[in-house]
Amino acid sequence: MENAKDDHERLYYHHIYEEEEHRFDRLEYLMPKLEHYIENPEAYVPNNNDAIHLLQDISLEKFGLHNFLEHLDLALFSFKGTEYEEKLQEMRNVTASDYQTIKELMTELNEQAGGSPSLAASVPTDEKENGKDNLKIEMYTQQPSDNGGSAEKGSVEVESSPEETQEKTSYKKRLTVGSLKK
């Protein structure tokens, strides 16, 4: 934050730092509860208040993990080609795996508690099936082309006069958190 070029960049890094600090605080609260249930599995009763609170805390961690994954994507974009890129990519790979694991765990715990494992509020916007296309990451990310390139190009014909037609190459918008890592 101290090395930010302007107030916008400083606010950007402050926002990420603050979210991760809150996540760390939640984890400090969650870990002893998890350890208790791991050491005493018989104590876990899906429909009691403690178990429901644990489920809520794990759900918050799933949300925090999703945000952390996006923060790593942003960092990979910012530090591409630097000495930090390899370590950030390793962290991103581990976090992506952890995120998939916690999603599976949430599904299992929700089923045990008799709840719905797929509440719309817990699904990232770009992953929602009935979401608007302009909110989907695919609308903004680069897709590999047939020739192995990374940019998706499209041709559009533009008429400048009745006698002549020009061809113009256009590119899709590409700047989203999910696409920054590419």
C-alpha cells in the first residue's frame, strides 16, 4: 500500500488487505471449533445450534476462499513476469483445490443438516446457470483460438459506401478478475 502510485491503487490494495485480515480473524475463530469436532466426531449432531453455527462459519470460509482465489488472480496479473509469479501461481493452485474441497464439504454438511446445498446466494455470479450473459466470465475472458493463440478474434464487416466493404477485427472485453490470470 505504501508503494501505490495513486489513491485508487492504495484503496485497491487496502481493500484486499482488509478482506484478508477479516478472513484471518474468522479462521482463528473457526479452527478450534473444527478441531473439536474432528477430535470428537460423536459431538457433531447436524441439527443442533452448534452444528448449524459451524456450518455457517464454514460457509463464510468458502466465501472467503473464493475471494482469496480472486485476490491471487489479481496479484498474478499485477506481478506477471516478476520473481513473485511462480509462488503466487503455486498459492493459487492450492487455493483452487481447497476451494473445490470446501464446496464439496459444504454440500455434504448441508445434506446432513437437511438443507439445500445450492443456495443462489452462495454461487458466484459468473457460475449461476440463469444469470445474464454479460455477467458471465466467458463474456470477457480470452478463449484459445484454433491456431493456438490466446485471443479470440472476430471479423465484422463494416460498409463504408455501397461500392466498398471493409473488414475490421474486433476483440471481446477481457478484463475480469477471473481472466486476469491468463
